[in-house]
Amino acid sequence: MPKKQKYPYLVGSKWTAMQKTWGWRHFQVVNRKNEGKWVFAEMVAACDPNVRFWVEARQLKNRSLWQAGWQSLQEMTKNDEEQI
């Protein structure tokens, strides 16, 4: 039986950075890389395809850094208020 893949739906997923990252907030995962026990996601800014970087996939679970989907500023502040 093959080993279960970590983060099977990573490629194509959309994320909102809680702080501007390289000048942008909205990103999409366009590639993944497995290195030993680590999984990395290549992020590309939605508004500027030249802005690309790799992030360790576990960081995407940190809600103080990332929110799943593309969130508006209004939605982000609403989510922050709900968590308090």
C-alpha cells in the first residue's frame, strides 16, 4: 500500500497572507517539493506572477500567518475579531 501523501491538495490552493508579503497578500500554490520529511510550497502572488517564493507547507497551518482562500481586508478583520 503506497504511503499517504502529505498535503494532497496543496497545488492550486489559494492563500491570504495576514501581513503583506513581498508587497502582496493573495497567493496561489503552483508547485510542491518534497525534501525528506519536509514539504515545500511554491507561492506566486495573484497580482504579480514575478513574485514567487517557497514556504515550508506547515507554515500555512499557522492562522496568524496565513488564511486559506483569498480573504478581503474586511473578512480578515472580522476573523480576527471572532478569535478574540
